[in-house]
Amino acid sequence: MKETQFKDFLESLESITSKNKAVGSRISRAKRIEKVLKLDLDTIVKDDYKTYQTLLEIQAEFGDKNGAIQNVLRKYYIFTHGKEFPSIAECKKKYQ
């Protein structure tokens, strides 16, 4: 993960109001994804199918019911590609 650049990206988002706490929390979650899944976020978001699979894995592995951990991966995808990642439902139609 490009931590410094990602942190700067998150701090620039108007949707994040509590810059220090919210940004720190998202960086912490991003590191947790990398540690638990043993994958770098850059590797994950290079491939849309891998991103989709990882979102599903986050749901299962982390019990991410409110989407907070998935949201970090989605933000990293936006940071990397400059566009939002499709919903899981859209991906499901595409990949199954």
C-alpha cells in the first residue's frame, strides 16, 4: 500500500469530516486487510476480479456486516483508478 499517498488522498476527501480520527482508522483497517489476507492492496486493486473476490473474502473473514472494512478497499480502488468499484451485485452478474 502506498500509505502516505493514500493518507493524503483520504484527507483531501470532503466526505471525511473528522480528518485525524477517520483517516487513521481507515489506514489501520487497510493495514489489517493486508496483514490478515497477506496481500498488498496494490496487488488486489490491479485486477477487478481480484478486488471482487477480496470484497467477498472481507465479508466472510472479518464479518464485515456494516461494510467499514470493505469501504477501505473501495476507497483504495478510487485512489488507484480514479473511479468507483462496481457493487458486489453488479460484479456477481459479471463474474458468475
